[in-house]
Amino acid sequence: MTKITTVEHVLVKYIRDKKGNPRGVIVAIGATEFGYALVAKGEVFRKKVGRTIAVGRALKHGPNVQMPLRLVHEVEIMSARAKRYFK
């Protein structure tokens, strides 16, 4: 089995706080491969860094990535979107 080191297509969803500021990101690199990145309280979220971390987690863990409980609902929505996109 060959390990994937590059990603051609990535679905991205930014997680925002109550004020609408980005606080994290969820990515899908396949129908069942997800990754996430969240910023700590008081830090500034940078989209490029967040996407890079999330894609790295998706590549490393594939469908076995452990998500924080507060992201479970968002991942379910992203999962339905990814299944349609990655046919």
C-alpha cells in the first residue's frame, strides 16, 4: 500500500465563534478522511497554518482521527458533503 503524501482536492470548512471569527478548520481529503485544527483561546487563527495542520492530520490518521466532541456535529455535516464530492 502506497502512502499518500500530496493532496489534489481538499474540502474546507472553517469553524467560527459566536462573533463570526474563525477559530478552527475541518478538512476532508477523501470520503472518510478528515482532519482538524483549532486555535487556543487568546491566539489568532491563521487559515493557511490551520489548513496545513488539518491536512497533515488527515493524511496521518485517515478515517481514525480523534475529533473533539464539539466538532462531531460539524464533521457529520462535512461527511455528507465529502461523500457527494469524492464519488
